[in-house]
Amino acid sequence: MLHNLSIGDLADRLATKQISSVELTRHFLGRIERLNPALNALITLTAELALQEAEAADRRRAAGERGPLLGIPLIHKDIFCTDGVRTSCGSRMLDNFTAPYDATVVARLKAAGAVMLGKANMDEFAMGSSNETSYYGPVRNPWDTSKVPGGSSGGSAAAAAARLAPFTTGTDTGGSIRQPAALTGVTGVKPTYGRVSRYGMVAFASSLDQAGVFARTAADAAIVLKAMAGFDPRDSTSIDTPVPDYPADLERPLTGLKIGLLREFFDGLEARNTALIQDALKIYRSLGAQTVEVSLPHLPLSVPTYYVVAPAECSSNLSRFDGVRFGYRCENPTDLLDLYQRSRGEGFGAEVKRRIMTGTYVLSAGYFDAYYLKAQKVRRLITDDFRAAFEQVDLLIGPTTPTPAFAIGAKIDDPVTMYLNDIYTIGANLAGLPGLSLPCGFVDGLPMGLQLIGPHFSESRLLNAAHRFQQATDWHSRSPRGYE
Amino acid sequence: MSDWEVVIGLEIHAQLATKSKIFSGSSTAYGAPPNSQASLVDLAYPGVLPVLNAEAVRMAVKFGLSIGAEVARRSVFARKNYFYPDLPKGYQISQYELPVVKQGRLAIMLDDGAVKTVGVTRAHLEEDAGKSLHEGLGAATGIDLNRAGTPLLEIVSEPDMRSAKEAVAYMKKIHTLVRYLEICDGNMQEGSFRCDANVSVRPKGREKFGTRAEIKNLNSFRFVEKAINYEVARQIELLESGGTVVQETRLYDSDKDETRSMRSKEEANDYRYFPDPDLLPVQIDEAYIEAVRSTLPELPDDKAARFARDFGLSAYDAGVLSASRELGAYFEAVVAKLGATHAKLAANWVMGELSSALNRDNVDITASRVAPEQLSGLLTRIVDETISGKIAKEVFEAMWSEGKPADAIIEAKGLKQITDSGAIEKVIDAVIAANPKQLADYRSGKDKLFGFFVGQVMKATGGKANPAQLNELLKAKLG
């Protein structure tokens, strides 16, 4: 079936005119229509626009243009601004907001000829680890619809797992690509901070946010990342360094690769989970890699550090949602204060408010030094730990999450337990490092993820290591029942 | 009043003369229809990001070098968080802990001619907010974001000024400097140059500062002086009647000439400053600083010193003539034709007749109706005694209104000075003959009547008699 083909195979069929982009687009639109109601993975379907874009892609191809993504459908996380299309960020605050411009990520993929099918559900303003904080309701995990898909890019992950598109986009501030990728059995890449432009991505925590991709394989992710990445003069934090040819590097042998096992990631990890990671290591050793244990002593401080830095930045980033220029405005405000209080009180959900309040608190006079400044110092220590580790090894390996997908409703009323879901992913965000999650097996019939973390701008190495693993295993080609 | 010492520090906001805003590509031109110069970045749309305008940094560095300040090799933009409708992001981007310009200093001249050095604590870059509009909108308030994101250089002084006059002298000096550097148009009506004044008083001889009040948003030199004087009087009166000054922000009402409390320290916002994660620290190296230094013009103090040295002008005159680049250039153009030996004459005319005419008709010196070459043409006729200084004023007025050269006017109006002794003597004789009583009185000791005879002769010659010759001849005749 078309939806099980890789991006490379789809591109071949498009190139050899076995199929048109319009046909491919119709195929996926049909799947979305049939399968999305049970998943709630998409908030907005842009069928008409998609068919126009597909026709345009077919015309471009007829005119002689080539390209690995020309005519390939995708779904964007609803955090990316899309010109003329609602960009809700999963919030009532932006339920009525039609973006007047394209995010750089959107513009680049559009230029590459990719066809947008719609916008994916997400935790409100990307704040959540289960996709339950969305104004549009929770997303369901295609492996078990009573379970969460992870978050915040839960809709993008579920859509990729359910084969509603060959690939989807996401963002990762504390694990929001890698954690849902792990819980839905797909490959998710969070690039180096500064590798992909943040322009047009609704900001959550500016120093941590990074856009990335969900695909079923590392090889597909490599194609997409190549098109997304690169310097953008409109984002001062994007970095002007050449984008490697990721697909070309996939086949490199792993002989001599030094893989570090993060000791801190295995403390208290369940035995079945640990066993999956040990199996993965065996495969890597069989591929010629060496494995050594390394320690990052400050890594256990990641979660508290993150929950100071991220809320601090979010409390400021979300101040622009004030009911004055765009987005939700309360009915009949009596004065300015009432306009602010009710627009924000009614427009934001509970988790967003919790983080705005936390962030406001840690930046307040008298608390700034004890919280924000301290957290920045710890962040530096964690970054230094990673740097030291990468003097010994080429990449780090460990689980992506402590457990497989949990039940919808199980943790939503207990923020701290929820926050601990990101215990293994947050470190890479704090240090700005690239991370990748790929399927490595199942626990209780639910997929588990193996996480790779590399030095800055080592995406090529991560994709190469993931691709080699996927050549030796078939976890990534398993499909949830009903979505084959 | 004399038992108290006044302490003043100023925070001057100079709008930088960049073509586009500090973090977006929107135009900074003044007076466009509301919100026509507000891009998505200025409107703080979801997802947009700021990108620093390098020109604003260059201008700040230029300012720093002109006051002998250290330019920070690394400066950081922070967010100042507060809610207000004219602040679209809900925070203002401003340099906080690490400003681009560190400690510098500036010399000002006081009324008695003494020179005082005022410390400049720092100067930092920040963005301006928009404007709230209340007129013609009924009960609603409109927001105009054209000004939002306009680059400002906030120049913070030490609390070194001891009177309103000193504060004004300092503010004028900064005003002169930023226009010299061409980093600010200095237009105070449009708000391009304004200040906040921190004012306190303390008993004379005490070291500890009194509690200060901050007077916000003063946009004319006159208002600065009046507001400070009002505030000083208010604080002294308060203290002398047993009260205490509270730390607060006050507004100056120019209609009532008084300051009013705006908010107290307790009501002040907690701005929750933190480094803006959307912007990288500004890194400046030695080569950049030297490149900017090489673009510095001759600075006002250097120009004044040169005028005093080369042209023998008083410190005061040299200061006035170097107060703007344009005025200095005009003066130098006049002297270039007239010769340095007559620089004092040129100075008097530029500061006198020319400045009055420019002020009266509200004309900028660069658009003067009498060009420097024309003025030096006129002054040449004084020097060669073709006309007297008094007649020259009449000629100048005609030049100003008719736009013709001095010689043409002197010729057409027959204003050429009478230097023929015989002709002057004839007139003197006639005047003496017609005024026998005054002659008798003069000869009996009323010396003052000499002026009467001068006046009569001048009147009869249409003011054209050479004054020196007239004096000499008249003295001889009157005996």
C-alpha cells in the first residue's frame, strides 16, 4: 500500500509517473477522513489547499523540476504559522487565529514541493507530555486508543504512526518530538538548537524550542531534515553553518563508533525496558561499534532546571496574548485590566496558566537569583557534563522514556509525575544537543524508544547510527493494528 | 533655600536616526498614518522574532566614543516585562545589566563661564513603545504602533547636576553632541529627544542623598528647567514643614506648571528582567571600534577650542558658534572669505543679526536667505568703510527680504558712506547754523549735546556720514 512506502519509494513512483501527487494526496486525505476521528490527531484538514498544492507539484514535475519531496504529503504541527490557515497552537487563545504568513519551516518545505494535508493536534502551546492539554481534546495512541500518544507533538506522532502522512513536523522543547515518537513507535529527530529556524513557530521557551521531524525511518527523516534545516536571517539564534547531505551519510559503517551508555538513565529503569536497550547495544556492537558506560553527574538535575527555565521564558513569551491585537478576546470587557484578566483567564488552559505563574514567580524580584539564575548555572553544568562525555564517546545512548504509553487521564492531575516523563529527554534541550528516538521493541504490546544524543551538529551521525540499526531490525516497520 | 543643595540626574532618550526599526525592517519615519509602519514583528504576531539593526549599534558606539566611554565588548538585551496596550509583546527589549556604552563624561559650561564635568553612567539601546490615541474615538482607546520598535539610546547621567540650569546645560550639550554625530535628529516636538529627571535635595554639607522623585517625559529645555525648579521648591517646602519626600514617579503638567504624582515606589512594576533568549549577546571587537572611531566628526568641544585659538574668540562665543555643526560651518564659511583677522566681526554678525533673522522667521541656518558668501560680502563693506555698521544692518535686512547681494543694495539705495571731509563739514556747518541755542548751551558746558549734533548730521546725511570722521570734524567745529 502507498502509505507504507518510504519517502524515497514514493519519490521514485512520482518520478516514474506511476502515480501523481494528486493521487497520493487523495490517498492520504482518504485515510485521514477514515482514521482520524478515532485518533483526533489533526485539528485542521486543508483538503482543498492540499489538492491545489499537489496539482502545483505535478505541474512543477511536468516542467522538469525534481526533488525528493516534490509532491510528497505532510502534516504540520499546529504550532507552525501557515499563511491563510488557522494556527491554533492547541489553544482556545488562538482558535480564531489565521496566520498571515508562513513559518520558515513551512516555507522551506513548501518550496521543496511538499503538500500540506492539515495541521496536527498538540498540547496547548506545546506544554504537556500527553497531548491532553489541547483545547481540541486529547489525541489517542494508534497502538491503543485508551493510551496517550505522548506530547506535546502528540498529533504529529500519532499521525505518522497511523500512516496519515509520510512524514509530519514537530517541535521539541523538553522532549516533545522524541517522547511521542517513542510512545507511538516512529522515528523522531530533534536537531541541534539553531539548526532549524524558529521563525514562525509560536514560541514556548525560546532558548529550548527546536523544530524537527517525525517519519517512520531515519532515512526518511534525513530527507526531510535536509530540506528543513539551514540558516535563517530572520532567526538570530539560527546558526550559519552548512547543512550536510544527511541522506548521503546514512550508509557509513559504524566500525569504531564509540557509544556511551548514560549510567544515570538506567537508575530505576524497569527491567524489561533495560533489556530492550541491552538488546539494542548488542546490535550496535555487532555493527562494529564499541560501547562504554559514561556518567553525567548533573543530569539528574535536568527536570527541576528545565521547570524553572522553560516557565520563565514562557511567562514572557505568552504575554503578547492579551486580547488586544489577535486571538481570543473576552466578551464586553469593562476596562483594560478586565480585558487582560478575562481574555487570558478564559483563553488559556490550566497547564499553560500553571507555567505562566511558575515562570512569573521565578523571575520576580527577590526570587530571581535563587531560581532563574541558579537554574542557568546548573544548565551550564549539565552542558559541561555533555561536553566532557563527548570527549570520550561519539554519541550517547539510552531509553527515550521511562515507561511505554500510559492511559489517558492517568497523570493529567499530577503535574510532577507528568513532568518526570521527560526525565531522559530534557538534558539534550538544556545543552542544545541533537537527539533522536527510534523504535527498539515493545513492552506490553506498546512501542518503546531508543534515544541517541550527539554533540552539536552531529545530526548526520545520529541519522547514520539510527539507519544502520533500522537495517538490522524491523521494529520501525511494525504498524499498529488497523493502520497497516 | 540656600540651606539646601539640589541633586539632579538625567536619563535622556535619544531616538536614533536609523532608517528602519531596531528589531524589524519597518520605517521609522515620523507622521505616517497610524499603524502603517507596523510589521508583524512590531505587532508581536505569534512566531515572529527580533533581528538587531546593526546601524543602531554603530550609532551607540559612536556616541560612546564621543564621551570617552568604554564600549562594552559584550552587551546583552534583556526583556522588561509589563502589560500595556502600546507594548505589543508584553515586554520591552532593553539592555539592562550589560549596556553597550559604559562610564563616560561630558564637559558643560556654566553661566559664569566655568566648566563642569558631568559623569555619564551608561548609555544603552532599547526599543520605544507605541502610542495610545484617545481623541475622536469616543470611549475607546486606539493604538498606533508606528513608533513601537523605534531605536532609542538611553543616556543615563550621574547625579552630578546641582541646579536646573546645570541640568539644562547638560541636556543641551548632549543634544548638540547627538546631532553632531548625526545619530539623532534632536527634534523635541516629535519626541526624538526627551528626558526623565531624577531630583532630590539635601541639607548643604551632607553627603547622603535625599529621597528622589523622578519626573517623566520632559520634552523641552524650558520644561526641564521649570519642572525641576517646581520640584525642588516642592521638596524643600515639604522638608521644611516637617514632611518627608517619597520615592515616586511624577509627571510635569506644563499648563499648570506643576509636577503631580504618577505612582509610588510601592506601586512600581516588578519588571522581571531576564536576558532575551531570542537575541544573541552583541559582540564588539577592537577593529570595529576603531572603524567607528574613524568616522567621528570634529566634536563640539574641539571645534570651540579651535575657534577660540585660531580666531581669538571668547570661550562663550566659541561655544555658541560650535553649538551645531551647521552654525559652525556657516561661520567658518564667512570667515574664509573675510579673513581670520575679522573673525570677531563675523562672529558678532552670525550670533547677532543673522541668528535673530533666522529665529524671527523660523528658518534653519542651512536654508538661510543670506548665504555665508553674501554675509561676508556685506561685512567686507564694513571693513573697507564703504558703509557703517549701522547702515550695514539696514543693508542686511534688505538682503534678507530681497535676496540680493550687499553691493547691489548699497548701490540701489545710495547707502554708500560719505567719507569726503568737505561734504561732511558742509552739513556740520548747516546744522550748527540752524541750532544756535544748542550751540551756546554746549559751549557753556552741556557736553551731552554733542550727541544731539551727531544725530542731526546723521539725519541730514541719511546716516551715511562716516562716524569716525564725523566725530573728529564735529569736535573741531564745536570747539
